[in-house]
Amino acid sequence: MLNLSGKNQKKDVSTILKIKNWVRETFKLTEFETVLVTELKCHEEGCPPVETVIVVLREGTGKEQYKFHKRMDEINFEDIAKLSTR
């Protein structure tokens, strides 16, 4: 099965898990809080061609959403660590 970027989905699973673990570590999330990671292609004018969206669902505080204008496999721990300083 292929994802939106045409890559093998198995490769993306390991990238998604790595990003989720970085987010959990950075934000000190509990086992009851959820992290979603999605890579999207945009075909609208003025929109970056690819972006990665990270959503954190925390207990009692709702959701937090973060966007990176790059592919999932281009995101590193430093990118995630910078989110906690926003």
C-alpha cells in the first residue's frame, strides 16, 4: 500500500512512531494522551507542496496542532523540541 507521497507505508510507520515518541518525551505525555502524525500534500495555490501535521490530544485541555512545511522523514528531534518553547 502506498501513502500520499508514493512511499511504502511500512517505512512511514517507523517514522511516525519515532515522531510520536519524540512528542511524548518532549511534552511529557501520559499513556492516556494521544499523538497523531499525518503527512499531507496540498494542491492549492500558495500552499506548501507537503506538510506534516502533528496533533496532541491532552486530557482536559483539548487539542494542540503543529504544522511543519516539510515531509515527515525530514523532521528531527530538534524540530519537536522547539515546539515546547512556543
